[in-house]
Amino acid sequence: MDQYRLTVNNRTVSVPAWDGTMPLLYALRNELHLTATKFGCGLGQCGACTVLIDGQPTRSCLISLSNAVGKRITTNEGLGTPSAPHPVQAAFIAEQAAQCGYCTNGMVMTSVALLMSHPHATREQAQDALSGNLCRCGSHERVLKAVARVANKRGT
Ligand code: FES
């Protein structure tokens, strides 16, 4: 079995795998127990598995373990803590921007990436950025409110 050295949430970790084509998602959830990252479709279509790779929102079901080596990977656990949440995590809590919560990881990670590149993101920019993150419960409006909460706070 080979070892793959990853940088996850500012820590260097070693992940054992028989095959470097294994999706990063499996390594995060099954080897590193970072279960905020969700398995939805496994096909790059739902966004539940989104992580940041070198600051870019990336579907961890589509990137292989070997391709993740040497990149800076951030999961939801790396953003904040329950006692000191990231501003976007705090905004999602304040706006109750989840129903079943399965899509929430991807919504948060995509929103964080958007607000890094567009600190005062408009509603239209948020809608566009989040258009690939699916939610079957209909939490979109509250997600947009959470993004606006952060963008507007930065604007004052
Ligand atoms: Fe990766 Fe759906 S699980 S996009």
C-alpha cells in the first residue's frame, strides 16, 4: 500500500491507499474522519463534497488522491470551530440556512470561496456561484441571506 502525503487544514497527513486514483472524498471521510464533506452523487453533479483546493471550490469526488498531493486542501472543519465559527459558518447558523443539512457543506465551502474572491458579492453573484450546489429541501433563499449577511457586514 502506498502513502499519500496531503496538506489538509494546515496539517500534513499521510493517507494509505492501494490506488492513487481513489477520490479525495474517500480519503477525507474514511481515512481522516473529516465527515463534514458529504458523499452525494459521487459524479460531480451535486456539490455536497466541495472542499477548497488552493482556495478554489473543488468537488472532492472528482479529484484523485494522487492529484491532491502538494495542494492546500481545506475542509469545513478547517474553517472554524463550534466555539469560533468562520463568519460564513456563523452566518449560516444565524440565518438557519439548512433544512436536512446534507448540502450545507458544499453551500458553505462555495460561499467561502465566493466571498474570498468577491468580499461584497451581490445576490446575483451568489446565485451564480451556488448554481451548481443542489438542495432538495429548498434552503437556497436562506443560503443567499447568509451570504448577504457576510457580504453586507463587510460593506459597512
Ligand atoms: Fe461530489 Fe456530488 S458527491 S458532486
